[in-house]
Amino acid sequence: MTIGAPLPRQDAAVKVTGAAQYVGDLEVPGALEGVFVVSAVAAGRIRSIDRADALTVPGVVSIFGPGQLGVTGPIEHWAAGQASMPMTDAEIRYEGQPVALVLATTGIAAREAAARLVVTIDPLPHQSSFAASLDLGIEIKDWAPTSTAVGSVADGLAAAEVTITARYRTADRHHVALEPSAVVARWVDGGIDLWTSTQWVFGVRAAMAQMFSLPPDKVRVRSGYVGGGFGAKGSTWPHEFLAVAASRAVAAPVRIVLPRSQTFTLHGYQPATVQELTLGARNDGTLTAIRHESWNAASVADDYVEHGSLGSRTMYACPNIETRDRIVRLNRPQPTFMRAPHEGPGMVGLEIAMDELADRLDMDPVELRIRNYARHDPTSGKPFSSKALDQCYRLGAERFGWARRSPVPAAWGPGGVRIGMGMASALMSTFRFGASARVTLERDGSTLVETGAHEIGTGVRTILPQIAADALGLPIERVRVSLGDTTLPEAGGTFGSATTLSVGSAVRIAAVKLKERLETLAGEPGLEPREYAEVLALHRLERVSEEGTWAPTREEGAYAMNAYGAVFVEVAVAPHDPVPRVTRCVGAFSVGRIINPRTARSQVIGGMIWGLGQALLEDSRLDPALGRFVAKGFGSYQIPVNADVPAVDAIFADEFDPHASPIGARGVGEIGTIGVGAAVANAVFNATGVRVRDLPIRVESLLQP
Amino acid sequence: MKIFDYRAANSVAEAIAAAGPGSAFLAAGTEVVPALRDGLLHPDRLIDLLPLGLDGIERRDDGLRLGGLARLSDIASHPEVLASAPALASAIEQSGTAAIRSMGTLAGNLLQQVRCPYYRGAAPCNRRAPGSGCSVARGDQRHAALMPLSFHCAAVHPSDPAVALASLDATIVVEGRAGRRTLSLDQLYPAAGAVLGVPSVLESGDLIIALDLPAGRLPGRYAKIRDRSSFDFALVSAAGGLRLEGGVVVEAALALGGIAWKPWRCRRAEAMLVGRPWSADLVRQAVAAELSGATPLEGTRFKVELAIRAAATVLDPGGPS
């Protein structure tokens, strides 16, 4: 059985030796390097662009301003990150918006010329402050409902013996993938040949086909290694469209590698949320009411709903649940999905509120959650496809040593350091998409898996061969994989924690079909892998190939599907240096069958570390006067370094989800980040008695003398 | 990045002679190279100082002499420094990363530009573009000074070693066109109220060739409070120490970092401490008095309490020495 084996990453060696090629590394003869000049103001109109000084820089080829690239906006397309298309008009809608594109023979020349370009913008009044604009919140139509109600929260609160109402906040956060977004565009023979660092080549193809009025088969999109995406590379963004338009305009390949500063404004970020929660419960802990309202900062460039209340619709058994998500349109860059969207910020509110309720009831926080364990989806009434969260609570608490927690805040550790323990539930709704894959067996026994999915660091390059090897009974060493190209069988984007279950199922189906074909050729069932070559030789075939396609079925829609987890955290707070430090972190997860325990563990511990960033560091502060994010680099926008990362441990419930996918998998990618923020805040309360409701937790919240 | 000339200096005199309008000295490059990349520095000529050496650490009759180009990591691990100035070793160990400490020089560290995100992030900033205004006044203030230089700039000096050096009464030996002169650390940085936010008062052609640590000072400790456990600048830091006789403070030294455009030597607090019986309350009162002149921006108010706690760590006679 190759499935379930902790195989090492197939791409580990090329990545650690630097042999892996990223878009910025590609050698493209004759390519021009492009650099955007961006708006320094959040609203206004471009009055003029003075190119004189910039054009004196040796190597500069072209400088394009608004309306000069032959494209028009907006683009309404499901794969586009935003509808608004910069450089199609003189309007400035957000700070950081591209206003000009400089092309030069070298990147150094392009950057120098961009710095010398004089763009004059007449500023207009702007509204950028989210905190000051909640009353502008509106509900819009989105892929999921923005409001739901079951029962009556008013009745539930009337029946409650204890009520908790509070407001919680999460910060604006950026993906800051180590590899900045990069694209090499070539307009050739009336079509597009595109290399781009993306999580979704077929999405880029579809969006490009619409933008440039081409049939999809005239657009080829490739994505090799991706140095982190986290959602920023999940959609097609203006820099990709504009690179293609520029290549068409100058009849040469154009490469654009975004400078770090522009990664803060050009491909989305996780918007700040404000969440208002009301919980009602009886004295025995039984929930009688949940009301969760969430607001997120959005852009005038397009709509983006951070469905902050999504998790509260399905997390706990409660007869009365009302939820509502609103957006506030502001002059700021367009937000987007970021590991983990929706429940990532949303569970911060719900799970701190649950801790407050446990404290009020003088009840163990784990016990309170088990008391309200949902056996079916409380909003839709559907059964769960599979759910082992009860196992997670038990396994996680055991591994962590939860029984040693003192329920009394401000328990003292050695040296006057306060030690606190906190926990939270994690939930992420399961995304699934249709996918196809081809598996080809050569006469020499080597096997190739082909699919237009992507390796963004999650382990796809290892897991897909593993599934094929398992079905064919071959050693993993005989199976190669080809990914990230629209000439391969179509797959969805690598996001939503959906690739293993969706593409993995297609690979499994293709491999099983291949095995059946071989058995048909052999005229006997139960063919041994060592007999494959003989069968091919007998039929004078060099190779056999089969495609498999998988898509979620209607019957499975009868089930509610979520990934789950239970996160346990220990923090230390020193009296003279009260910056909270996480000292231990244990996560237990219910995610369906584990295909590769090594890459799965790597995913969730990486996610938990990402969650520590949300809890304690990541805070992109938007200056409301200037209408801009203040930090534009790693110096000011902080993410955890190794010294911040404690012992992080992850365990998985033993599970096979028969409804989520034929391979029993649900989704691993993002669940690890969820719950950590609330668990840290709850641990800080346990340590200090100070209830912090805003993330990240800052030392100034813990400074009472 | 514009094209510039590069010249390696083979003597101090040659380096000084090569300096002029549009030139910049280059040592390890941990400060200058990122500044070039980020468009913060536009030199016509870079004068490389590394061939000069000037990186020795030597014991003299009156104290320790540290070469201006001594590597930070060499200083932090030097037995004489560890013995007589542990506060400096500790401050270095808590600054930057191992890679930066192994490359970076002492003089370069003292002369680094501010980390204010407005300065670094191409926002309106008087330091970057004089007259464009200081964004901190109406903007994000968390990393700003408790005691700003002036209305024109509210950025803090980012160096950790400078705070320890201030507590140790270090003097700076500068070689320039007019010969050699000696400055206190306080004299290296602009005086309060200055209009231009410059990293130091040094002029073109001035070269820090050494720092002298006088003998007989309190060895001291260094405490740094920061959001991130490593690779982060101080929200507030403190360097200094105490000597007690029969429970009474007879000698005290204290400097604070992260609160002003220069390391802040706390003479007033020291005077309040000396001659009184040590208590945690006394330390709190002394630091509070030191900072009572501050009129903090709303977003920096929390630094008063942080400074008190950082100071309490280094002025705790029961603490680790």
C-alpha cells in the first residue's frame, strides 16, 4: 500500500538545491522586463505623465500609460481577482494601483526609469478607514448566502440563563509568498503563451480568453514551481492581463516580477473583520442561541465577502442560529482569499466567545464544546459526510496534557512567568471540484501522471504519484508526474484544500481504468504489476494511457462536509516582558483519510505556525489619512521567525470519508491555521486574566501595572 | 538603482579625500545595499572601507578600544567585552540576525537610518523628502518615538548596541578633514529640535575609526522588548546596571532605546536612584520621572510602562548579572 506511506517530497531535492526553476528564473530570449509605477494616493484622477527623464535611462523601450495597452475594463469573470482593470482609464480607486508600465531590456533599467517617471495625480477625497465605516456595511449576493437563520435567536436568548455578547476583530493580513507573483507573457501567432506563478492555470486561461476575445485553445498557460501562493495566486490579477497586453503591444515577450512592495496591493490580502457575537446558554452549558454578524473591509474595485459567520452555521448543535456577513466598500486594494478564508477569521470570534462562556459557566472549555457537539448540520439539517471531532478533542487534550490546566486565571509558573493554556475548535467547509487526469504506462514500466493541477508546496507532486502507484501496484520510484499546464487534462485550482480529494480521485479513477485495460488486454483479472510489460509486448504496444474524470455527485450534496480540528496552546507571559510567547501547540484534525502522513503533517504544522502569525504578529495597519497600508515589506510587516515557533505537534483522527471523495480524503491544506488565533487568545486569558478580543494580541493589551 | 562608481579605499586619508558630494561610505553593506535597492540612497560614488581594517579590539590602560569596522559578532564574543561590558555583548546578541551580526560593523550600526515604515515605504516623510511632512503625526504611531526629535520626525533610532554604549559612557573617535576629534554618543546624534532627520551629525569625509569604552564602568545588562522573538527592532529596550552598598544605590547607569531618535541616557533617573535604598518602586519612580517630560503621541503612550519594565529588568540587583 503506497497510500498512507510517509513518502518524502518528490520535489524536495530540486527545491533545497536551488535547481527548481521559478518564473523569474526562466531564460526567455528577447524578453523585456516590466515594472509598474503605482499610485501613491487612494483616490484621484491622473492628470499627466511626464516621461522625459525616464526615457533617458539606457535600455528603456516603452512606457505605457492609461488607455495605451489596448485593453478595456472592467473584466467580469469568475477567475479574475478583481473586475476593475487598472491602466484602462485615468481613475484612481486605491493606493498601489498601477498607473504606468515601464518596459526595458533589463530589470535594473526598468526600475530606474519607473523611479524617474513623473505621474501627476489630482487627488480626490477617499474613504479608507474600516473601523470608522461599519455603518456603511451592505449585504451582497455571493457564492454562499450572506445571511442565514434557523429558529429564533430572540426565543433562544429568552430561554438562556447566561448570555455573552462581545465584539472581536481580526487584522488586515497579506499572503507575502516568498516568491512574489511573476509572469512571462508572449503574444504569438494571435494567441497567448503564458508562464505565470499561479495556483490555477485553467482559471488564467479562461480569464485571458475572455479578456482578449480568444478561443481557449489559443491560450496556453503554464505554472512550474510556485514559491507559495496561499490564495494570492488563486485568481487572475491585473498584472497578468497587462503583461499579455504589453507583449502584444511591443511584439516581444514581457516578464513582470512584482517587487515586494507591490505584493501588498496587487493581488489581494485578507481583509480586516469585525465580528459581533451573542451566545445564549443554560447553566449546564447547552447553547440556546448563536448570533454571529461579521463585517469585512472590501474595495470599490470589486466585491469580496469574507464569510466570517460561515463556521457558526454548522459548528455547534443549537436550535437558534442567525448569521450575517456584510462588506464595507472602501478605497483600498481588492481583498481576496487567504489561507484560511472565511472560517480563518470567523472562528476567532466564535471560539473566543465560547471560551468566555466556559469561563462564565465555570466549565471546562473542552467539556462545553462536547456538550454542544453537532451530530448533524444545525442549519441545513443534513448529516455530516464524516466527522471525528470528538476523537480530536480527546486525542488532542491527551497529547497536550489539558488535564493539568488550572481553570483559575493567572496561575504562576517558575520565575514569575505566567503560564496559560487555551484551546479552540477548528472548522473549515470542504470545497470540491471536478478534475481529470491521465495515467500512462510505458512498456518499461515507467508511469506518468498528467493533470493541470499545481504544486504550490502542499505535496501534490508526491501525493498524486502515490495514488497512481497504489492503484497500479507499482513502486513510487516508477511514477512521474507532470503538472501546471493547460495542455494537460483539466483540473481546478490548487486552493480550498481541495486538490488531493478532487484531483487525487481523478488520478485514482484513471489508474484503475488503466489497470482494467491491462487486464482486458491480458484476458485475465488479477494481473500482477510484473506482468504489465509482457502484456504490452504481446499486443505490440509501447504504452497504454487512460484518462479519469471525477466530479462531486448530486447524491453527495445530501451531506454537510467540513474539516475539523481541536487546537491546544500553551503561552508564557513574563512580568517584565509581557509579550506573550507560545511555548507549545498541539493540533488534532479530522480531515478524512490521510494519503501521506508526512506531507499532511507538514501542511498542518505549517498552518498552525501561520496561525501563530495571525494570533501574535500579522497586522497590516492601514493609514486612514493616506489611505494606504503602512508596511510594504518584511521589515515592517512581521511574520513569525523560527524563534517564535515552539514545539508544534499534529495528530490525525483515523478516518475514511466515504462521501467526500472515492479515496476517502476530505481536505487538509488550510484547517491547520484555523482555531490557533482563538486558542492563543484563550491561553493568554488563562495566563493573565486579561480577555483580548482583537488579533493580533499586542503587548499593550497586557500592560496593566 | 542608478549607476555609480565604486572605489576601494586603501588608507583612512584616501577614504576621506575620496569623499564628497554624492559619495557614500560602504562597509559591510548590510545597511547601504538595502538602502540602494529601496531607493533610499542615490550615491554617485561608493567608497569601500573594508580594506582599511580598523576592526581590532584592544585593551588599553584606560579601557577598551573597539575598531569602527569591528564586526558586531566579533565584539559580542570577545572575552574582554564579555568581562567588562556584558551589556554591549548582550545588546549585540539581541540585534538583527546571526548573518547580519557576522557582517555588520559597529560604526555602520550606529549610523544606520531609521526603520520607520513611512520612511521605508515611500510615504510622505521629511527624512526621505524634506518638506513632504511627517506621516506619523496623523498615522500609525506604534513604532514612533516617545520623545521625538522634533515636529519634523518622530522616528526612533533602531540600534541596540548604541543603547548599551550610551550606558557605558562610550566615546567615538572620528577622523575627518579637520583631523581627529572625539564625540560622546550623545554628540553623535542631532540635538533635539533639529529640522533634518539625519542619522548623525557627521559630515562628508567624517569616518568613525574607533569607539572607546572607559574602564571602571558598571558592566550592566541589556533588556529588549520586541513583538517578535528574534530579528526585530526594540519596542523599548534598556541598558545599564546598579551598584549597592548595604542596600543603598551608590552607582547607577541607565539608557533607554526605542523611545527617541538617539539612545536615551537617563541622567535624571540615575540621580534619583543614587543615595537611596533600592526598591522596585524607587526604580519605577525614577524611570517615570525621567520620562515625565515626554508628551507622547497617543499611539506611543504604552511605551512609558514598557520602558519602566525594561529598566526594572536591568536595575534589579537580584537579577542575573
